[in-house]
Amino acid sequence: MRPAVAPESEQTFVGKRTFDWSRSGRVAFRVVEGRGPLPVVYLHGLGGSMADLASLARRAFAAGVLVDLPGFGASGPPLEGAPLLQAVEAVLAVLDRVGLDRAVWCGCSYGGHVALRAALDRPSRVAALVLVASGGLERTPGPVLAARFQEGALARRGPLEAAAAFDALVSRRTQAVARARSRWLAPYSQGARSAALAWRSVARAAAGALADDAATRLEAVEAPVELVHGALDPLVSVELAREAATRFPRARWTVLEGTGHMPWLEDPRAVAACVRRAVLRGDACGKER
């Protein structure tokens, strides 16, 4: 299916849709109308949802889809075991549903790890990668990172601790950041059980990601890669990301000064420029084949 074409001023988000797929039940997505030679699939981070990437998608002007990964937003939870691989399958199911064979995968934080696994496991479906403050780049994640996402510790967090944890991840206070912060804390307004379930989804997804071996196989990624990182990222160090960039065969490296772990919220205009460049690089790569 060719991407729908719409002028920049007329770019719209088609209403949210959900459907049941064979592995993890319900998955939610939203179609983005736009322009350009390739569509883009946008994947959010842990504890987030497709709403976090709406501002980025508007600025990228590309057609595509926003997806709630299993366990987050309006999507159902993954089955026991391998949540990262199930997330890849869920996104592929969405692309099949809307008739997109090949797309640029734009993944943010955990969503970047999902996109990376797709590029390794299903390279024919990935025209290019945009990895923004991406997970999956560290060969051997350290104990500090593992402890940060331990389920018991997350479940014991109160709203003030959760708010402080969110605030520590960002360096720029934009309107998009403020809206995402409100969504991050929303489960607490629905009671302790709702908050505990939300953090359980985060812990399960994080455990699956920390056990994954994608970081040992970056040299095998065939697609062009745009690696985008905040210079002040406190979660994934800029040094780690820069070293990972040297191991991708076709990577371009962008550092955003004054930006923390959420560039898609802190500086969506700059990230959107990288998305547009990835679309052009992915299209050129496809024509070379």
C-alpha cells in the first residue's frame, strides 16, 4: 500500500483503532496521513503510549502508524514470556492490518529496542531505523539499570517518587513533556491497584529487554540507521550510544544538546528532521536493491 498523501497543513490522525491478534489479544494503533515515499511506524518507550509521539509525527509529515505496544496504552498485556518479541509481532500485525509491507521504524527508548529487533529478525519489513535514546545498545546491562526496573521497587513507588523519576529523565520542560508527565502519573488517580499493574507492565517489558542480545548483533543490521541521542541523557549515556553507532554498518549519529532521555518530547522538531532523513535514506536504499 502506498502511503496516503496529504499537504502539511492538512495532516491528520485517523481515529484510534484496536483489533485482536493471535498472540497477545488487543493491540491499539492510529493511522497518520502524510506524504513521502515511505511510511513511518512510531513506537513509544516504557510506561508511555502512542500519545507521546503525536507531536513528533505531526512534525515529520510522513504517513504511517502510531502503535500502543503490548502492555501499554489501550493495548492488551503480552502473554507470559518474551515481551520484546511479542511487541515486534504486534507491530508487524498492525502493519499487515493496514497493508504496509515495509516502513521506517522510529523507536524511542524501549520502542527503539523493539525496532532494532525487527531490523534483525525481519529485515525485509524495515526500510530504515530511527533510534531515539534507544534501548538495546548495551552488550551487558549493568546491575544499576536492572535494579531501576525491578518490579518490587517500581510497585512500591508512590506518585511523588514516580513524578521525581520522570522529571529526572528530562532536561527541557516543553508542553509535550508536561502532557506526557500527566499520562505517566495517571494510573495513581485510579487507585493503588491500577498503578501497580502499570508498573508491572513496565517491569516485565524491561526484564525482557535487559535479557535480550540485540546489542551483540548491531553489525548485522542491514537498514540505514539514524541514531539520535540527548547529550544529557541520564539513563542511556551518550558515550554508550556513540560507541554503538560505530558498530552499525550504515549509521548517522545526531546529538541534541541540552536534551535528556526524551528527545521526542523535548525537541520533536529536531527528531522529526532525522525521521525525514531516514525516510529518504530508506527509499534510496530500496531503489539500490
